[in-house]
Amino acid sequence: SDKWEIHPDEVKLSVELGSGQFGLVWKGSWQDMEVAVKTVREGFMSEEEFKEEAQVMMKLSHNRLVQLYGVVTQRSPIYLVFEFMENGCLTEFLRAKKGKLSQKALLEMCLDVSEGMAYLESSNFIHRDLAARNCLVSENSVVKIADFGMTRFVLDDQYTSSHGSKFPVRWSSPEVIKFGKYSSKSDVWSFGVFMWEVYSEGRTPYDNRSNSEVVETLNAGHRLLKPRLCPQSVYELMQWSWKEKPEDRPSFALLLHELACLDQEP
Ligand SMILES: Cn1cc(-c2ccnc(-n3ncc4cc(C(C)(C)C)cc(F)c4c3=O)c2CO)cc(Nc2ccncn2)c1=O
């Protein structure tokens, strides 16, 4: 529907924010709002497929998801116009703020993302690549989920194949690594690793091991250890999220409830 169609002349680009997965991302303005504008490079995403999918992504609206405002498709390359997140990628934010984030701030980052993921879970939408690098930080330090569901448009098989060099093995559940079986419960596994990243202030999970060593250690039943800053109560939620069988893991609705209870404690 052309409801989401944005006229090219309404979007003003200013500075480049970085080169994303599919092309360049610019800071810009639209209707007096700051926006992030993604240009889609030929060959990096199937444009036709994306236009249909854009309708789905725009129906997913929640305060903890980075909002897609609309698309410019009247000429190529197409533009995707997103809500602007002032403080950029969460991994870099955590590393820049190392040693300066309170326990409350760390817990609330996990709570923010569990809220967004509980909404995706209730909408039967699977993220497929939940990780701190794919979350963004707003001007007032709220963490939101970005690029949900976009993995299906990546044409680079180094990323999509579980043997590929760019496959997110460290965030993937055993059934995803072995069988490519994605579900909200495999997103829950990734969320456990996300919480580990937050309490490790942006460190890389299993950072001294290769992808194949990570797969071996998981198969041997080993899991990431409790980060120094992480309370035992939160570490128990991580361990629960890393149960071998998907059905033994909590739902996001339950994780949200548990994290909200911990957030109420003095
Ligand atoms: C909305 N938005 C997007 C970005 C931004 C910039 C560059 N690359 C990306 N990324 N990053 C990661 C990414 C990942 C994927 C997977 C399919 C899940 C693999 C698909 C993407 F399309 C992207 C993308 O576009 C983003 C994330 O979409 C940065 C913002 N903000 C700032 C602010 C300050 N400094 C830097 N960025 C911002 O507000």
C-alpha cells in the first residue's frame, strides 16, 4: 500500500552513519524528524521480496523496536527510512561506557530488549540474529531491537550457512547450528547470550575460541560462565535460556516477568 511510500524529495541526507549489511546508512531528516536512511545496494538484497516484507515490518510497531517509518521505492536504490537512534550500536556503547554503567542500567537494557522480544514472540515473528550488535541505543539510553527478520534477505551465504565465516555461531542455539531450526525459543537462546554481552560490557562470547571450538564446547554441555558484574539471579535466567531442548527454555513473556520483578527489588 502506498501509505508507507515516502516521496524522495521529502528525505534529506546529511552524514554517513556506516555501511550496513545491505548498503550505506545515512543520518537524515524527514518531516522535521531525525531519521536513519538505509540505501539498498543491488545484489545485496532482493528488492522485490523486500517491498512485500516492508509491509510486514511496518505492522510491527513497539516502543522497543526501531521503527520503520516508510520506504522510498519510486527510484533505485530504494531507501528505508527508520527512527534515528542517537547513541548507535549497543556493543560499542557498552565498550565506551565500560566501568561506568550501574547495575540498574545493565538490568534495564536486558528488560528493554525482553519487552521488544516478548512483542515479537506474541506476533509470531522470529528475529534470527538477536545480539547486542543488532540493538541500538536512543538519546536517553533506551535499548531497541533493530533489523529483526532481515536475515532472510541476506544473499551472502557466508552469513546464512551455519558453516559460513559470518554465521553468528556464538549466538545460535544447537538446533539452529545443526538443523537451521529457528523459533522464538532459538531467539531466547540468543537473548541469553545478549544478557551475557550486556553484563560483560560488550565482550565477545567465547572470545578466545574459534567458531568450531564454540560448537564443540556447546555439544560437550559447556556454557558461558557468569560475568563478574552479573547477579546470580540474572545468571540463572541465562542458564535457563541455554537449555539444550527448546521446550525447556522460558518464553520471552516469562523472561520479561522475571526481569521486571528483579527490577522492582531495592
Ligand atoms: C536506525 N539506525 C541504524 C544504524 C545502522 C547503521 C549502519 N548499519 C546498520 N546495520 N547494522 C547491522 C545490520 C544487520 C543486519 C542483519 C540482517 C541482522 C545481519 C541487517 C542490517 F540491515 C544491518 C544494518 O543496517 C545500522 C543498524 O540498522 C545506525 C543508527 N544510528 C547511529 C547513531 C550514531 N552512530 C551510528 N549509528 C540508527 O539510528
